[in-house]
Amino acid sequence: MEQILFRHNKPNRCVTFDEYRAEGGFSALAKALKELSPDQVQQAVIDSGLRGRGGAGFPTGKKWSFLARNVPGPRWLICNSDEMEPGTYKDRTLLEANPYLLLEGIALTSYAIGVSHAFIFIRRGYEQAAANLRRGVAECRQAGLVGENILGSGFSCEIDVHVSAGRYICGEETALMNALEGKRANPRSKPPFPAIKGLWGGPTVVNNVESLSNIPAIISNGAEWFKAFGRIPEAAGTKLFCVSGHVSTCACFELPMGISLGEIIEGPCNGMRPDSRFKACLPGGASTPYFTEEHWNVPMDFDAVAKAGSRLGTGGIVVFDQNTCMVAATLNLVRFYARESCGWCTPCREGLPYVVNLLEEIENGRGSEEYIAILRDHINLLKYAFCALALGAMGPVEGLLKHFQDEVREHIAKGKCPFKK
Amino acid sequence: MIPETLKTELQDRVASAITPREAAVDVMKELQRHYGWLTDEAVTEASRILGLSPLQVEELATFYEMIYRRPVGKQMIHVCDSISCWNMGGESLLERLAAHLGISVGETTRDGMFTLLPCCCLGNCGQAPTMMVGDNLYGELTVEKAVEILKKESSNL
Ligand SMILES: Cc1cc2nc3c(=O)[nH]c(=O)nc-3n(C[C@H](O)[C@H](O)[C@H](O)COP(=O)(O)O)c2cc1C
Ligand code: SF4
Ligand code: FES
């Protein structure tokens, strides 16, 4: 299959700057600076149907178009490379293989939205990816692709790499802006949205690594070309699916958007492990309600997955086999969120530890029937939290009650976890 | 007191930032590298360099997973306890490593070599279970493999 994001990949090493250029890299930037107006670049991205790959799936070009115009002072672009969502490792895979697509995408986006200073916010622990990006920025600067007067066009753009010190909430876009400003990374209230008032009060666009890395190919080959990758009419482009768990081959694959869950598992993942049968999966990272066998044929695209009761999220698929206790899995997930809660608002700070406690009681055989109702209440109550972290935490709980209520009841009835020997 | 060269380096970093506090995480990291952990003295130094109050630095320092406000070993061992690693048998890894090192989770070995901590997803879920020693990522671990890695890491120091 033709690829967009992994096209320049070399086996077991990062592509070099010279190879990337020789294979047509940075020709989209050259083309845009020479032939296209910023609005034309933005229009191409709108027409391409590209939707944000950071989790929420917001149309990328449309997000750019919301940017406040004609306000004094600088505007900013931030590439979100925080990637701390459990089960997700696509941005790392991409950046370790090829940092140049992102750098070209950032330059193109900056041109389209009138930004002269962009930041890449990268999590701690991604040292190799950060090193690739720093080297890439230096190489681009040398070649006149970053910095003053890019390719003699009069357009200038700086790119800074900011390496965080580790905290999941920094991936939430408004918390990220506080983190970049050197403040404690609690989220900000929305509105005002970043497009109006973001980093240092200026209009700001926040986009994910994978979203931005798609831009060069869209500009080179056109919106229709990009759309044609989708397996179903609504889908556009490819998606990086990173798979983990009880399948035979765990890796990050670039596949057409809209491919079905079953095709991913039976195809590139080579099916389940020898003694494993598919029981459930997280379709798109830690915050997405479970899929079960009944979802085998759901096309993996934003709307189709949402219609089936979950979210495409990050594309991080975590597969569980028949020996997995779904109460214990859910407990692990909610514990993660409880620990990562930034502590800013009461529903999340107090509510998540309470949910953890309920799940612990059920898992340890001390639950009762009414716990199920209390859990259900909390799915609603946590909607009142300040940011989407708490809501995300309840995704797996929602999935647990929807698809595995019998298993929860079995814990309660038997007074112990049926999976523990 | 920190060496003049480090001080100049940090002041240069602050000078190139959009606002001084934009450099806060970098400054804390460098000071931590110098002292081994972010000591009270380091907090005071950081606050002077950044033009913040010590309390403002404290507020940042205590927020991040990788800034240590207590003494730690020469190397940090971070064992992922998130879902993919849990799913692939990582749950017992942390406990068994603790037993091997003769410490509880969160403690430092007596020779000051390692501090053992659980941590969130390391972005290596396809090769679960995973740990990070210093800046080095290791996947597809068993306890035996992890113990071998620690042997190698401590002889590299
Ligand atoms: C708690 C939380 C954590 C998030 N972490 C990330 C992340 O690590 N990377 C990311 O791209 N988006 C993350 N997001 C989504 C961002 O807020 C934002 O929607 C995204 O970066 C926008 O980029 P996109 O439009 O290209 O998808 C997170 C959101 C929440 C609520
Ligand atoms: S929901 Fe949780 S993470 Fe979000 S602001 Fe409230 S406490 Fe912080
Ligand atoms: S869940 Fe352990 S590395 Fe991602």
C-alpha cells in the first residue's frame, strides 16, 4: 500500500536529511512559498478532510480558520508531542523514523496561519525523538528552511523544541500552554479558545504530531489524493494505529483510515497469540470505551467509531484476551487517571480516587449491587469536571458497565475475582 | 553555590526565552543534573535566575514527575504500570525488582545507585512490559532480563 507518513522510512534507522530531500522532501514547502497564498494552503487542508490525530478529531483546516485575524502581537503554533496516553506510541515511532515530515508540516502550517515562531512540546523520555528534532531543526536552518527569509521568500519561521519534565495533563492543550509559559500546568477555562487567546495571550493553534506531518503530502499531491486513501466515503488519509496486548505482532502500522478493527488484527497484527482469544480492546487509547467482538467490523474512522459507542482517540489499540479480568483492567486505567489528575478541580481530584476505591472493592470481592449504580452516577457526575481528563477516565468505566456487567456481577456474587486462581 | 560557567549558561538560556519563566523547566533540569536532585539551594538558585519567588519554583518543581525534591540515586529506574504493561504481566515486575534490590518502591538502594519508581506509560507499549533506566528505554522485560540490565547499567556508572 502507498503510504504518507512512513513513506520515507528506512529499516531500523532514522531517514537522513539528504535522503528526505532527495526523495522530494521540502518540495511542498518550496511549492507553497512560491505558488500558493497562505489561504490556498489552508483551503487545501480544509478540502483534504484531515481531522486532528491527537484524540478529538477536530478538522485541522477548520481549526486554523478560527484563528483571530488582525490582532496586534504575535500568534503561535504549538505541536503537541506530549503523547502520554497509555497504549499510545505512534508519535514516537514516527519521530524516531522521520522528524522532517513534521518540521516541513510545521513550516507549511506556520506559513498558512501567519506564525513566525512555533514550538514543539515533547514529553520527557522521548530523548531519541527530541534529539532527531533538534538535529533536524539545525539541518533545516543550515539549508535555509527554518529561520529568517525561508528559501528567499520573505517568510520567516523559528522552531523551538521544548522537552517537558513529565506529566500527562500537559497534553491537554490549555495546560500545555501554561506549561510552555513556565507556569504550573493546570488547564485554563475555555472560552476563550486558544485560537482567540492562547499562548502569552496571542492567537494559538495546537496540533498533534501526526496531524501536522500529513500537511506536506496534502500540499504536494492535493486534497483529492489524500481523501482517496480513506476506506469509506467519510474517511480521509491514513492513520497510525499502534497496537499492544495479546496479538501476535505488536507494532505501529500506517493503514487506510476506515479499515475495520478485525482487518487490523487479522492482517498486520497476524491475529491473536497462540493461546489467546479476542475478548475486548481499547480502540483508541486509555480513555476510550471498550470494543468487543461485536465491533469486529466497525470501520476505524472518527464518526463510525463514535456511532459504535466509543472514540477513535489516538489510534492506540490495546487488545485483551479471554484471561483478562475487565474489572482489573478498568481499575488499572482509572488509577492512572486518578494519579495524573492535576488536582485543580474537586470532581476529578476527589471523584476519581472514589471510583478507584469502588472498583478495588469489587475486584477484591467486597462489592455490592449498589456499587454499579454509584459507578453509573459517577459517569455523569464527572462530566462536571474542569477539563476532559476526568471524562476520559470514565470512558473505560462506561465500557465496563455496558459490555461486561455480567462480569462485574460475578465478582459481587462470588465475593472474589473469578479470574484469580 | 553553583559554578560560574553553569550560572552563565543558565542566564543565557533565560535571556533567549520569550519570557524568563519559559525557561523554568530547563533551568530546574540543569540544576538537578548538577546537584543530583533539586535541593533547597537549587530552588533558591533557580528562583534568582528566573526572577521568581522560591515558592513559585516549588510550585513547578512539585508538579513534574522528573523533578526530584528529595535525594535520589545515581540512576532512576522507572517501571511503567500503565495498561499495556499491566496487560503483559508488568504488574509483578515492580514488586520483584524491589525485592531484588532489597528496597521498597520509592526508595534508594543503600549504595546510592538506584531509586525505584512506578511511572506512567513510557510510549513503548508495543514492547510491554517496559522500564526506563536513566534515559534508556527497555522493553519485553522479564524479571531476569531486568536484573541483567541493572547489572550492566550499574557497571556503566
Ligand atoms: C488529558 C488530555 C491529554 C491530552 N494529551 C494529548 C497528547 O499527548 N497529544 C495530543 O496531540 N493531544 C492530546 N490531547 C488533545 C489536545 O488537547 C488537543 O486536542 C490536540 O493536541 C489537538 O491536536 P489535533 O487537532 O491535531 O488533534 C489531550 C487532551 C486531554 C484532555
Ligand atoms: S478534570 Fe482533573 S485534570 Fe482536569 S482540571 Fe480538573 S483536576 Fe485537573
Ligand atoms: S503502557 Fe507501558 S509503555 Fe505504554
